[in-house]
Amino acid sequence: MRDVIPQDRNPEQAGGGSDSPIELNLQPAAPARERGFDYLIVGAGFAGSVLAERLAAGLNKRVLVVDRRPHIGGNAYDHYDDAGVLIHRYGPHIFHTNSQRIVDYLSRFTEWRPYEHRVLAQVDGQQVPIPINRTTLNRLYGLNLTTDEEAADYLASRAEPVEDIRTSEDVVVNGIGRELYEKFFRGYTRKQWGLDPSQLDKSVTSRVPTRTNTDDRYFTDTFQQMPRHGYTRMFERMLSHPNIKVMLNTDYREVRNEVQYDHLIYCGPIDEYFGYCFGKLPYRSLRFEHKSLDQAQFQAVGTVNYPAEDVPYTRISEYKHLTGQEHPKTSVTYEYPSAEGDPYYPIPRPENAELYKRYQKLADETPGVTFVGRLGTYKYYNMDQVVGQALALYKRIEEAAQGVAVSEEAGLAAQS
């Protein structure tokens, strides 16, 4: 084994204690076929890492995890930049959940620090809370709404009822009216998805509620905390089991015929696995521009959204708000949505759902392979939902294994 702590990890964090380096079993480029594995897992993000840990620790299975990127952790990967600030390479990842079961599981691999995410939107020359709440309305329109009832009445007076709510535009206009829709949603959505909200499923804007109180938290989940030493350290602990081998910078297609394994768990794009035989599933991607600044703080909250279409990026995130790190410098990330690049967001349109169903049918007919995760099931999941999906899959595998064991014991008993 050798240490695979990234070279950009903050040297101040390299000592002992709870943040001491974790070793992973790195495999050579071409593992010997005769050694074999019970499971080959493609993808070292949440889905793949949770399943690898559970199969290794829970069922004593030998697991090989491969990932084409040079690091574990998938899109949740974090590292220290050249300025010594802990950043998220693929944009801000805020952990929140209502599931104590998921918290209990992840707490085996990390300590936590409380963090409640707050987002402001740059609208009409000022920064106001998003999701829209009573404070947003008071600041934006110079009002003095003091109760939930007053705010609800005000929003109702602006709403434009839509009889048949089908699209993301319908959801917002029906709830708060066209003016607020255009200020906060239309431009942001057009930039993020490359489509007008009238072309997108209603689920897109339904994810962002409108509030009548003054709660300015972006999420309202019962558990809102961040891994104390970062996501990467949590993944390192998750994958440090001696039954788990890890191959990075490795495309599954290059090793699938060189590795002996009994079952494949595939967390990559389902359409790619099948050679895009029905065509590519549409995704939106992101381009990240990371900047280090010679100042202690850049903005008032972790993320500021820029809904206006004449601003090319959608949001700026400052990580020290998320991590609680104290540092004389700060680092921020600008996000530019893109049609090209790594697949991040499945585009929720009916025709895309129909295309995925064709791939899903093919997957159901493919023995020895299980598809899981955001890319494997073409569905937008929060991090906790991916963990929940992986734990549920493991439970099914565990129950099947126990059923086989009971059946074998019964057979032996009958022969004796």
C-alpha cells in the first residue's frame, strides 16, 4: 500500500490525530487476472464508494474500484489550492439530509461541523435572499410585511393562475407571478439549462420553494453539517478497507477484459455503457473558474446567484463559509453552464425520460451488471439520496446472500 493523499493537501493538515493520512490499496495498471474480485465497481463517488465499503466490510467481498479521474470522491472531491484554501473542485457541495440512518452511516468516516447554507441573488442592483422569502419582498419592493399572512397575501396578489401546470414556467408564474419569475428564475434557468423554463419539466423550479417567513436558509433539513476535514478525507476512510483495491486514471473499458470479477456495479453514464446505441442522453455540464483572492472574505454568504442573462456565470461560491477555515486569503469559484463537458445534470424533459427508459430496459436484460447513481439511473440526486440508494442496493445484496446461505445450509442438513 502507499499513501494517496493528494499532493495539494494543506501541509498544516499532514500531522497525526483525526486528520492523519489514510492509505488506500492502489492497484497496478493491469492487475493479474488470476487474483480476481467479487465485485468490480466503476466510479469512486458516493454510490461506488458506499457500495465498496459495505460489500468489503459487511460481506467480506473483494472489491476493485476504478475511476477515470485521478482522484476519489467524484464530484464531491475537495482539495487545498495553491493558496492553502480548501476548495471543492466541482463547485459547492452542501451536505443536508432528513435521514438519521444516512447520518449514522457517514459518521463512521467523518466528524462534522455545523453549517447552514445561505444564498443571495443579485437582483435590481442589490443582493436579496433566495429562496424568495418575506425579507426578499420587503427589500425588493420597499415593503413592511411583518407576518406570514401578509406575505402570503402579497404573493397571491401577484400570482397568475395557470390551469394546467406542466412546465417550470407554469410552476413559478402560478405561484408568484411573472415579474418575480423573470427577476429570479427565467434568466438563471435559461443559462443553467440552455432552455427556456417553458421547455423544462415542472420539477426544475419546483425544487426552489417560496417562503412567507424570514427563514433565509437555502435548505430546511434537520441535519445540515459539513465533513469536518472535507469530503476527500471521508472517502479515503471509506475506501481504506483491506478488501478494497482502487485504480485511478483508469477507464473501465480498458481493463474490463483484464480483470476477473463476478459482478459489475456501474456508476457511470448508462448510455455510454451501451455504446450510445439509442443515442446520447442529454446532460448539462459546467465550467469552473477558480480564483484565489488576497483578502479574507469576498462575499457575505457561501453562494451568490446571478440570474441576469447578461452575466455569463450563474453563481459565485466562497468556500471558507462552508468549511469554517480561517485563512488570510480566500478562494471563490465562478460557474459557467455548458452544453459540453462532464455530465452533471440530466435534462428533465419528457423525451429524455423516454430515451432513458429504453436504456433501462436494456439494463434490466443485462445479467451481471447493476446500474446505480446519478449517471447510472439518469436522475438528479442530492448526495444523501445517492448514499440512500447505495445502502438500499447493498441491503438487497445482503438479503440475497443470506438467502443463498440459508438454502445451502438446508441442503447440507438434508444430506446429513
